[in-house]
Amino acid sequence: MAVEDKEIILLKVSGQDKPGVTAGLTSILATYDAIILDIGQADIHDTLSLGILFEIQAGSSSAPVLKDLLFKAYELGIKVNFSPITIPDYEIWVKGQRKQRYIINILGETLTAVQLAAVTKIMSNQNLNIDSIIRLTGRTSVVEKEEYPRSCVQLSVTGDIVDKTSMTASFMEISGKLDVDISFQEDNMYRRNRRLVCFDMDSTLIQTEVIDELADLAGVGEQVRAITESAMNGEIDFSESFKKRMALLEGLSEDVLHNVAINLPITKGAHRLMKALKYYGYKTAILSGGFTYFGNYLQKELGIDYVYANQLEIKDGKLTGNYLGEIVDGAKKAEYLKAIAEKEGIHINQTIAVGDGANDLPMLNLAGLGIAFHAKPKVKENAATSISSLGLDGVLYLLGYHDRHIDMMQE
């Protein structure tokens, strides 16, 4: 068919969604040998919005196909309208596909118009256009209160960003003001094929710093907590802080370790996340500045593949205040992430790292996607993205999973 013989028409459909709508309309198009150039559909509260861009023979074919589509729409109880598209306009649209593509996730306990308006205004100022919006969390009741409310939408956008640094800063500013998490990722082959997720342990997989709990049992809680806080905020070197805290634990009985382990407060969403990652074939690892004793316990509890942490030195049933082997600090965590990826044959851009402290930044910045989880301000400022409003299963939404993908294998 020569260019001058082509006619392009956009069919827009709206009305109550029901089985057979798409089948009925495309059957009409099939009788006229139409070529489908694009198609998209959304369904909100059983209200259908369907668009079909099609090409047919110009001239005598166009009037009959439009008439037949109108009759079919009447039979189906839906509304249709048509817009002719010129060949030049269509070609401009096609070339627009070469623009950079990005994924923006908006996460929170609820999604408000204020939050969505703020995010989309920043996007508009940065010359980004929304191609599609998908809700990744299930529908929620407005009557019954949920024990764990969560809301996430995924925006697929295109465009040439005006100022990425400014955009990121704006996202961070409204994230804090409006209690919402905003994730920005390039929509590339690596984002669609992540294979390894590495977690910090203390204050990430569990809601405590184990060394602080051990310090309480040793009667040196205040001293150790002060050092821990400084280390997590990046105020003092992690290795230095680790040695100081370890020395204060000298003489603590080995017997207390088991009781601490079985009472570890596992972070909300961790079981749901790990079950989903295992189901979908991801490798997982704990890379921790904490202790192997507790990492090994969590490995069994959550089904984690790898554990790298610090090993306590114990003699005559008591902690000596020393450790065995190298200290697992921030640099070591990054080394382990790279080593696991190489062992598993996984490209570094296919990896994810999740952590909360300054000593997690090396692995967060090395991974294909670094997520600051309920993190200290310095960590959030330096990580690619962050989650502060939801539990650990919020990671799944950044990977593009819908609740139906997650919950079908939780049953």
C-alpha cells in the first residue's frame, strides 16, 4: 500500500467494561484488513478506556468501517469516536519513541491528589511526558481500616530531562514534606532483569541494632548506642567504631546470644518480600556490619542464600571483646556484592542493595539499584532511591510487581 493510499484513524472507546468489547471491535477491523498500529486500555472501577490506532485503505474503505464500528458500539452499549491522524503527525509520534524512557514509582500508605500533583508538576517542568500509569497495589476499602495500608503507582515516562540534579532534589524535598517515596529509574534492560538483592541486617532486615541489645545485657548500653549512632550517621569511621563497641562487650556470656536471636524484631514486609524473591528466582544476601550468629539465624528464617558479617570471638563461654577475620565495613560490603554477582554470573547492573547506614553507601552506589531503607538523612541524600513510608516489601513495587503477582504465591 503506497503512502497516499493509507488512512490512519484513532478509535477511542469508553463505557462500562464487559467481556467481548475488544473482540467485537477488532472483528470489524479484521473484515477491512486493518493494520493495528497501536492499542492501549485502562479499566478504572469497571469503566473502560480503550484506544486503537489503525491503518486502512484510504477512500471507499473508511466510511463503511466507521459505520460498522458505530453499529457494533451501539450493540455493546459503549461510546466510540474517531480522530483522523495525518501521516506526518504519525511519523513524528513514531520518532518520539527514541526519547529516553524512565520509570517513576510513587509509594506511600495512601496516594493523595496533593502528592500526585506535586510529582507530576516536577516531571512537567523537566520536559517529561507520561505514557502510562499503572497501579501496583490492590484496591483498598474506604470502609474497613487496613492493618498495613500501602499504595503505589508506576508511571512510564519519556523525554529529555532538563536538569536531573534539580529534579532529584525536588523529588527529595516533596518526599519529606508530603510523606511519600518517589523512585526514579531508567527504563532499560537491567531494570527489567534484576537478579540479586543484598541487604544490610541491623535496622534493615531487623528493627534493631543487635550490638546495642548485647550492650544492654552487658550493662554498657548508653556508651555503645552513642558510638553506633555516630557510625551510622557517618560521623566516625565504621571500623574504628566497631572495635570500640566490641571491646565494651568483653565478658558477656555466650548464653544470651540465642535468646536475642529468637526475639529479633524482623522488619514489616520482610517475609513477604523474601518469599516473592525466592519464588521469582532472585538470589539474596545479607551483607552486614553485625554478626554472623544472627545473620545465620535470619538466613534460616527468611531463606537467604548468602551471609557475610563479622564473627564474634568466644572463649570459655564468654565474648572476648575481639572478633575473628576481617571487619565487614562499607568497602567490604561492596566487595562481597561484586563477588556474589560474579559467582552467580550476574551483571552488576542487575543487582540491588538495600541498607540504612552510612556504611551501606558503598554497596548502594555500586549496585544497579541502591535503596536507602528508612535511612539516615545522609544516606537518603546519597542513594539512588529510598523507601521510608512502607515496609521492606516496598522493594517489590520498585521492581514492577503488582500485588496480584506477589500474593498469588503467598497463599
